[in-house]
Amino acid sequence: MVSRIVGIFRRSDVDPDCKEVRESSSDFIDGELDESVASKISGHLARCGPCTTFIQTLRATVGLLRSTPKEKAPPDFAERLKKRIEEG
Ligand SMILES: [Zn+2]
């Protein structure tokens, strides 16, 4: 799910460190990375504005999805979102 969102943001013109951050970002947000990898990414974020923005945007998007009360979302919200993400 999160990796599909990452794909929307992924670009090919980033440097290798940025690419690694973006490829690992969903696991980073989920806290599923090895500590060594996570700390490397944290270090990169400290000096890279675009990646910081990327992670913040992704985290906000994921948080929004997770915190949206089902009863307040339109009945077809999840389906439409899923379709939209799959269509890229
Ligand atoms: Zn970067």
C-alpha cells in the first residue's frame, strides 16, 4: 500500500543516496528497517531538504489514510483511492 504511494513520488533524476531514501521510505516510516539503515536515512534527511519534504509528505499521507474515520469517509472512498493509486 505505502509502496504504491512511494511510486507516485519516485523520480529517476535523484542522486543515489536520495534514491535509496525514497526506495526505503515506506519501510522507514513503518519502522521496519534495520537500525543501521534507518540511522543512515536519518542522517541523510538532516542534510537533504527534498528528501525531508518527501518523507514528511509521505508520512502525512499515510497518517491521513490511517486516521480517517471510516464513518466519515464516503462509502467508495477506499475503492476510489485504491483505483487512483493503481492507475498511477
Ligand atoms: Zn536526498
